Amino acid sequence: MSDLELSYAGAAPPTLPTANIFDFIFSNPLRKNGPVAQYAPDAECRNHAISHIAPHKPLLVDPLSSAQISWERVRLDSLRIAAGLHALGLQPAPAVPLSSTGHTPIISPVVLLHLPNSLAFAPLLFGVLASGLTVTMANPGLTSGELAWILKSSEPQVVVTTPEGLQVLNAAIMESESPKVKANLINTHRVYVVDPAHDEYGLPCAFSKGTNLDQHTQDWKALLASQPLESPVQFKPNKYKDRTAVILWSSGTSGKSKGVVLSHQALVSNVHSLWHINQAFDENQRWLGFAPFYHIFALCNVLLLAVASGATIFVMPKFDPKLMLSHVQRFRITFLHMAPPVAVLLAKSPMLDAYDMTSIQGAVSGGAPLPSEIVEQVYRRLGILIKLGYGLSEAGSVCNQVGETWEVIQPQLGNTGVPCFGIELKIVSVDDPTKVVAKGLEGEILIRSPTNMTCYLNNKAATDEALDSEGWFHTGDVGKIDDHGHLWITDRLKDVMKVKGFQVSPSELENILCGSPSVADAAVCGLFDAGLATELPRAYIVPSSKHLVDQCTPNGPITPELQVLAKEVKKLMESKTVRYKWLTGNVVFVPAVPKSPSGKILRRMLVGVQGVEVKLYLSRAEKAKL
């Protein structure tokens, strides 16, 4: 078999220039003959450039308060925050020699952003990056137990949260049982607060440094030093691949979230890739920022690329259908970055009939599969082309569909497009990862790219399993490469669900369920809801009580006792997990969970298991009838 018949796609990039990611995105890198154009793969990409970004151009806008921050002000305020962090005595970690495996990152003191999308998010994020420190970000909807794990793992020396997040944070600090975390945050008063609902940042008036909420917390503006750093911290050119910029959090198959360590080089390379794959972008883009900034999708596709390209982001703290449609019409939004449920809204919701959507030139959907029927329905209804992409926290943007007309996109429906610039793909045998399969055959998807993570934080075993000695990241996803170089995702090796773009570990939910004295055993899987275009967590539960087990007959009635147990399970999950992990796919009470002789849950057999199903949550349509 010749190499041409094997399942390879994409190509390694040239050796790209390295830099602090803050320095890179604020250098107008997408200008004609700039660094991105110089290393472009072809003439078309070299000619895809923008003019100089006007310093006064709005970068961030709060569409409700009309507060706005210019590109130059974000740059200067980020440098002021960098100076403020240095004034706390926090400095970049010294360089350390690489280990023989090449997976040893240089992690500087960590700053945790426990925030929703807000105007303050960007200067705080970029301020940490400019300072040479390491930033980690957490979903503000996490429970105290989930946040405690992140605190214990990353040991942040500064945390920025909201007034609502303080209670969860304080509980998480205690639950982390980490003397270092307590010393870092409580003893040194390094907890700062952003109050998005009342923050004056960006309004046309002077603002104060804010007031302390209690003896341990300060307003975030206290980090704004009077004088900014003259320039962001620089490292030796060969160290940007080792210098950790960001730690993201990805659900693992073992239940505990894994810290994904990304270098400055990885983020710089991501900007190169995203610009070349989005040929229609120019300097006049207006985007909605409702995808969470703490997630890899919005971090790279929205925040980093907006700064580099001069786009304006209209920031939304969370997704709200009516507000989204109103903002699209009012601000003439040009492009949407979304998860599949938003595409379903565009395809089916009658709300759209009251709004003008003609300004939208395109959209991208990521985070989870999107049915081709939804893509076509949106195009037929609105004339909007939704392109699908494939990406991971561990590798950034990997693939994207290419084309600006329906005639070009339609044949690609069902696949995730071609590899982005600088991405190499190969498909290997599931049984023998050393063997590359023939083109068109299914196997595990492997990725090699400068955008790949350095490692999993404090988890050598998981790192060694995911990253091989040749730099290939083993995704755990199953797919194939067709004759046109398009990647098709067909299955998953990992026990991970995709819920509204977020990864959810079944075993994490099973561990919580089995911690209840009322539950003898449990298995969780994803139930795909075509109407919502997402998987929903569904639990199969064996009650502890023999009396209740006897009531778990196939398609049997919901007895009062099982109803009580269902309510108990619902309350348990809501108290222990973030909202998207709740059992919105319902619970099924069964006499037994299917397992292999070794005791492993046979997850693929769950769909055929019958029992007593209890609905825990009403659909939107059902709520509307009440």
C-alpha cells in the first residue's frame, strides 16, 4: 500500500515566529506583509490581510449598558493589570530544563478567572498573559466541590470572581483542604471581585477603585496600576513552546476534570490557523460574545482573533435567545460563533420572524455534532451558511469546512471540513495505533500541531497516554478521511458525552449517584435529542432497597416510592454539579446495570435496557403550556 492511500491529511506548518501571545495579537499581526501573511500556505492566504487597526475602535461593547472599551484601552489596561500583578510580588517562573519526554511545562504563578463573559474579562485575561504569569479559567456555574478540585490542582495565587461566585469560592477553598490555597488567597487578600451588573468599566465617566466587599476581597480595579508595564514580559524565543499561557479544564473519563496546559506558542499558532481558514473575515466584523470565554472555542475563535483582526465583540454574560436576536438586529452582527442548540433555534424558532437577520454573513458551529438537516434548514430559511468545525481543548481548532456558497458547502454536509493551517491528521487502527489505516476506513483520529497542548496538569499517566513520542495527540475520537481530505467523525472511544458543547464524564456522574445510600448502582450515558441538537445525561439507577428493585419492571408504572427517589436523585445532582451535568435525559430505574465479566459498564447496551422512566425536567414546550 502506498503512502498516498493511507489516511493522512493536512501538513506541518513552517517554523512560525514565537512571541508572548499578548504581544502577538496586539501587534496587528494580520496586516499586509505581517507575520501571518509571511508564513501563509498560499497566495490567497497571503493576500487575506487587514489594514491598520484604529486604536480608538471599540473592541468590547456591553449591548445593554452601552459601555464600550476601545482596542487601545484594552491593551493599556491589560498592561496596567500586568503591572498590578507584579506589584503583588508575582513574577514569571524561572526557566527549567526540559524532561526527556518533552512534556514538562514552565508554569508561572497562576491567576484564576472565575467569571462569566464581561467587559472586565478581556483585560484581566490579557493582563495575566502580558505579565508572563499563567491564567486558568473556570465555569462560574461550577459547584464548590468541582471548583475545589481546580483550586487544589492549579493552586492559584490570585482569584477574580463575582459577588455571586464568592460563596461558592469560599466553600471551595475550604473543601480543597489545601493549606497552600488558603495561604495564597485568604491570608494575602488576593480575591478580587467583578460585579458585571454594576461595574462602571467602559462607561463615559471616571470610576473609582471600587470598595472592598469584606476583609478578604477587593474590587478588581484595584489591580489596575497607575502606570502600565512598558511592554509585555518577553522570554527566550525557544521557550515559548514551554511557557504556559493558559490552563483550561476538560472532563476526563475518570471523572475528575483534567487541566489542559497550553503554551504561548500554541495560542499564537491557533491565530494563524483560524485566520487562514476564515477567508471571508475582514476588519469590519461585529460578533456576539455569548459563547463562554473560558472555553477553548470562544477563547481562540472570538477573543484572540477579535483582538488580532480588529473585530468588535458585543459581550453577553450568557446566552439568551431574545437578547441574541435583538442584538443581531440592532448592532448588525456579521458572524455567529455558536453551539448546535443555537443553530436549532435559528432553524425552527418562530421568534426569528420578528427580527432582521440579514446582516449575518456566516456562522460556525462547534463543540458537538450538528445534524445536516439543521444546517440546510437554516440556509433555506435565512440564507446563512453554518460551517462545522472540529476542535478540542487539547489541540485548539483542528478542522473547518471551507467555502462561501451553498453549492460548495452542501457536498460537505456531515463532515467537519479540512485540516486548518499547520494541522496534521492521521487515522490509525483502534487495535494497533502504530498502523495507519487506508483512506476511507475508520480508526482513531490523531493530531500533530504546534497548537497541541503541552500536557495534562499534574497527570503524567494521562499525558503519556494522550501524547506519543512523535508528538501525535490521541483524541479518542473515531473517524475517517475521505478522498477530498475531509474529516468525518463517526464515533468515540472515550466515555465522554457532549452536552451543549461541554464535555461531561459519565463516570463522574455515576460516582455522585453511587455515593447516595439510596442507590445501589448506576450507569450514565448520553441521550441524543435531535430537537436540541445535543446529548442529554441519562441515568440508569438500581435502587438500594430490594422493595424498590421489585418495582423496576420494564415500562412499569411510576410508583410513589420511585417518584420520591427520583426527586432525591434530582436534588443530589443539582447540589453536586454544574447545570449542564444535570440529568435532563431523565432517570430509568432498573433491576441491574449491564456489565462485562470484569465489571465494566457496557454503556452501548444501556439504550436497550428497559425499566421505569421518570421525567425530571419539563421541555420548553411543556413549560409553555403551564
